[in-house]
Amino acid sequence: MKKKLQPNELWTGTYHGRHDGRSVTVTATRDDTRPEPYAWTCTCGASQTFPAEDGVDRTAWRHTHPTLWDQVRQRITRLLPTR
């Protein structure tokens, strides 16, 4: 599923990977009308914004390719009871 860009958004990158046991796609964009113009949005529903380009690619990549520690943390979170 491809993210539909708004007329004022510019595509800056796409990342494909897996997390939580399913395939995901992250789309990175730039939109100068937002207070933080750089952002990425994942097909899982997660998103993050940035004031500058630094960090967008790194965090988008890590979201689609979680480290072993990230995977362990995700599993622990799923096993803990919710309040």
C-alpha cells in the first residue's frame, strides 16, 4: 500500500522492511507548510516528524529494520499486561 502524498508534500524516500512480524513500508516526505517539515509515515500507523533532514533516514530505516534489541523490546511489550 503506497502512501498518497498531499499536493504540498515532496517525496524524499521509501523504505521497505518488517517489524512486529509483518511487512511494512515507510514513506519519507518534506512539507514546508508544517512546523517540522521532514517526516516519515509507516503503513503500520507510526509516524515521526523532524525540524531538519538529520535523522529522518536513520529512524525510518531502523523502524523498518529493527535491531535485535528493538525486536526483544517489542516482544516484551506484547507480553506485558496492559492497564
